Amino acid sequence: MRTAHRVETVRAAEAALMTRLPEGALMQRAAAGLAAACFSLLGKGRVYGARVVLLVGSGDNGGDALYAGARLARRGAGVTAVLLGDRAHEGGLAALRAAGGRVEADDPFEPLATADLVLDGITGIGGRGGLRPDAVPVARAARGSDAVVVAVDLPSGVDPDTGEVTGEALRADVTVTFGTYKPGLLVDPARSYAGALRLVDIGLGDELPGVPDLEALQHQDVARLLPVPGAESDKYRRGVVGVVAGSARYPGAAVLAVEGALRGGAGAVRYVGGAADAVIAAHPETLVHAGPPDRAGRVQAWVVGPGLGDEPGVAEVLASDVPVLVDADGLRGLDPALVRARSAPTVLTPHAGEAAALLDATREEVEAGRLAAVRELAGRYGATVLLKGSTTLVCGAGAAGAVRVNPTGTSWLATAGSGDVLSGLAGSLLAAGLRPVDAASCAAYLHGLAARRASEGRGPVTAGEVAGTLGEAWRDVRAGE
């Protein structure tokens, strides 16, 4: 599992570790890992003679860049430092000069024009609010060059704690981060500036708290959580999920939600809604009932909302005593007090526009501050919230514990009906007995993985094709592929 920690947590861990280390040892560890990543990126045999430019700010990231630059210079690279702060790390500057590196005093753009690799050490994890105006032209020149841009700890100009980008930032090809991931590296919009991520262990592990601020599941985590039927399993032990979805106008939403539930491992699916004929035609194994939901039969979880339009059902489902997932039309005008009063867990799965309506905010505000939005929703509704989007986030009820960020997915998922499949999939995992935060995050993981598989080598996919690939995603997770 990848874990990320806020700046104040990282600072405290570094301070505790530095009391037991010689002065400067922590920076040397970071610089050694950074230089090793640069050696790898330049390629075997290509370090000697390579042209490397260091963009150096006033903070510790500038010092990391200078010490790493010194290591590169000792291996034969031509290293030039461009100083963009009101001061620079004295020890790092001395080390660079001693290794044969130089400081560009006149024209910062000249070395960038021919650079093979640029180290972005302009701002560190203490930076906020985008690049300073005097650094913007240099950052643009670096990004416009043919060089590989490597961010030191995180791209300059992004917020390390929230992932927000409120000004100009330098987009990296690779980010080499130290000790632990920072939340902004895993959450859009900042994530899109980070490029490929590499983590350098500098010894913070024992100093970091057991519960991170953000975590991202990996194959082995999902495989451990997914339900597997035993020899004595029957459809009720595997979980029966009820689906209240679809309408005369949107029958496809019901079909896709039911398919997501079936392919999510549900022992059975009970359907209630206005699209029964379409559901039975596509999935004859579905148990269809005319309604209302409380008369449909035994279920272990409900999914309500996809394609429902103005049809009834949301209030009846929320009155039940089993876990409920609310999506799409079910979210319109949802009363926080009604959700908070439930005796059983609730999962909300809005996209940014739906989240904005629930928060009385704009879509742009939600997309710019995704972490804040998912936490506020989880706290306001007392529900687990899965916020869909370019970075899908899952926050536990009441905003408790670490927020989970989904590392799988593809932009091809931005297609009609994909959210309906996700809702059914998550509902089946709820019915199987997974904790709401586990059901939501495992569903997002499998859904994204299936979309990658379906689009691999071909591009556009439909929601139905994503659903059809869920079995392969399960297999990949089980196999650790």
C-alpha cells in the first residue's frame, strides 16, 4: 500500500530522526537517492558528458538538488546551477563547485536550451500558491526544452497537502520524493504535474504515524479484501444486493447497475424499478419485483439512484436497516439529517457536479480541492463517500481515518454508464460484508483496472465493455499481475 503524509507530519518525523543522525545526513540520503534516479533516467553510459541544469530555490529542495548535482558532476556530467531564490544552500553550493559544477550568473535560459536533464528544486514542501513571478519564465523554458524534468520531492508550484494548483507550476516527467509520498502527488490536479513517481527511503518509517493522511491500495491489498466463496456458500452467504435504478427514459442504467452487481460476485441481484423488461432481457438470472423495495425480498445491501429520474424508491431504501449505496439521481436533494439518522452504513458516490450540488459549491471548486470536498461530504452526511473523477477518492464516514485514492483507471472511463457499473459493483461488495470504505475502494480499483484492460491497445470503450472485463480484473488482482 502506498501511503502519504501531510507536511507537518513529515516535518515532525524528520526532526525526530535528525536528533539521532549527524548534521546533514538526512539531506545526503535524499541527494544520494535523487542522484541514483537521475543516473537511471540518463541511462547506462550516458551520464558522462550529459548536460544537467539545476533550478535551485532557497529551501532544502534546492540543497538536495545541489548535492545531487555534485554527485552527477563527479560522474562526468556537465552541471549548471541556476539560482532562483534570495539565497542558496551554502554546503550544497560548495559541494557542486568542488565537483566541477558551475553557477550560471548571467543568462539562465542559455543552459536550458541544450539540457538533457533538469532538476526542479525551486520550491519545497513548504511552498504554497504557485511559482513566484520571477521563476515562471525559467520554469516555462525548462518545460519547453527537450530535457527530462525531474521534480525534487514534488513539482514546484503545487500544494503538497491538498493537490491544489492555484498558480503556475512546473510539470515534471518524474518526481523523486523522499521518506513518504505527499498527498498532492496522488491527487489531481497536482498529480498530473508529477509524472512518474519514485520514492526514496530516507529512514522516516519508524517516525511516521501508523495512520497516514492518504493511502492507495495495491493488488495485494485488494486481493486480501475481496470475498471468495467457500465450499458451504450459497447465494445468501455470498450476498444478495437490491438495485433500485432505471426508468422508462433510462432503462440502460438499470441494466448496467445490475451487470456491475452480478460481475461483482453477488450471490443474487433483486431488481426493483421501471426497466424490468430490459433487465430480464439482458440478465435473466435477475430476481425482478414490481416494488416497493421493502417487499422485494431479503437483501444484504441496496443500490439506489442510477437512471432513476423522478421515480420513487430513495426514501424507502434509506429506511431499511442494511447498507445502502446512493448514486446519481438518488443524490438529488439528499437530506444530510436523513442519512445521518440511519442505523446502517451509507455510501454516496457523486461525481464532481453532484458533489458540488450537495456542498452548495461549484464544480470547479470541487475539482480544484478534491480532498477537502470528499472530507466535507463524509463529515456532513456521516457517510462513506466515493468521489468520482480523474482522481477517485474514498473517505470513511465522518471523515475518519485515511482518505483512499484510487491508483487505477483511465480517461476512457469518462463515458455514459460507467458510474452505473461502479455502483452495482460496489453494492455487491457491500452485500458480501465488506466494510463500506473497503467495498467502495475495492470497487473503484477493479473498475479502473477493467477499464484499462478493455481500452488497452484500442482506446475508446463502452460502459458495457468495462463491465465485461471485470472478471479479468479480478483475475489480475488475484494473480498479482
